[in-house]
Amino acid sequence: MAERERRLTASPTGAVFQARTRVMSADDVGRAIRRMAHEILERNSGADDLIVIGLQTGGVELARHLVDDLSEIEGREVPVGSLDATMHRDDFGLRPVMPEALTDIPGDPTGKVVVLVDDVLYTGRTVRAALDAIHAYGRPKAIQLAVMVDRGHRELPIRPDFVGKNLPTRHDELVDVHSDGVDLGDVS
């Protein structure tokens, strides 16, 4: 859950996210990012023609950390950007629009391998919107998906290529990915 979602979980009655369990520490998240970086490089035979794009807002910081590891392993910079897919969502009218969520695509993705990065994969609707949005900028050779947490409950046939942790959850639970790790909790 990104900072804007954290703010939105507060209801007029004062309900807020309450962490119940820490499921990954900051070190666990760092190791998962490093592992995913190696998996991405192995699958793509290096970082040639690779662009990493974090989904606003939760995937942006993870994408930057992932690119730090990719660049260190490869010995050269890997382009990183951000994507706000809000306008491409099928539930656009039901969710608030956040003006601070920016899109910054580092160059033309045509013919490149785009790795979309998000913090939590849940229904798959954000990823579906991101697929539509990225095609507004060009036609990538391939699009791959990296997520820190796959919590299940998919409503669309979307599956991540790279996963930090599979974490089965109930529908009423929330997963919060932040700089100190990953928490599982409820709104109360």
C-alpha cells in the first residue's frame, strides 16, 4: 500500500490501517529485490533493451531499488521511470485521482523489454490498466511484471513473472509494503 492509499484508508470515522503481522523485514525486502534483479537479468540475458517502470505510487520506490541492483550487477545504468495508469482503469469513476502521481517514461519503449514493478498484486486491475497505458507510449517487445507481494484474489488472468513473496490473504486484509518491510493488517 502506497502513501496515498495509506491516507485514503482513513475514513470519516477515523478508521486507519492497523498492522497485525510483519511478514517481511527491510532485509527480507532487500534480499527479494536482489533475487528478482538476478531473475530479470537471467530471463532477459542481461539488461540490453530493458526499461524498468514503477507503477504509481507503490511500485515507484521498489522500481528504483530494483534498478540500483540491476545497474550494480550489470555495471551500467538501467533506465527507470514511473507510470500512473489511473486514467486507464475500468473503475476510474470509483477511485480518487491523485494529481501527484506522475508518469515519466524513460524513452520510447518500442522494441524494448519493459518490466512493470508494483508493490502488491491483488485483483490485477491496476496491471491491466498499466498494460493499456504503456501502449500509449509505444509497442514494447515484451512486458514483464515484478511485484513484491502477490496476495492472490485475481479478477483478471494476470500473473507476475517475478515475485518477492506469495502471501495468501483474506479479502478484508490489507498488505502494506514500506521502507521497513511488509505488514499484513486490517482497517479498524
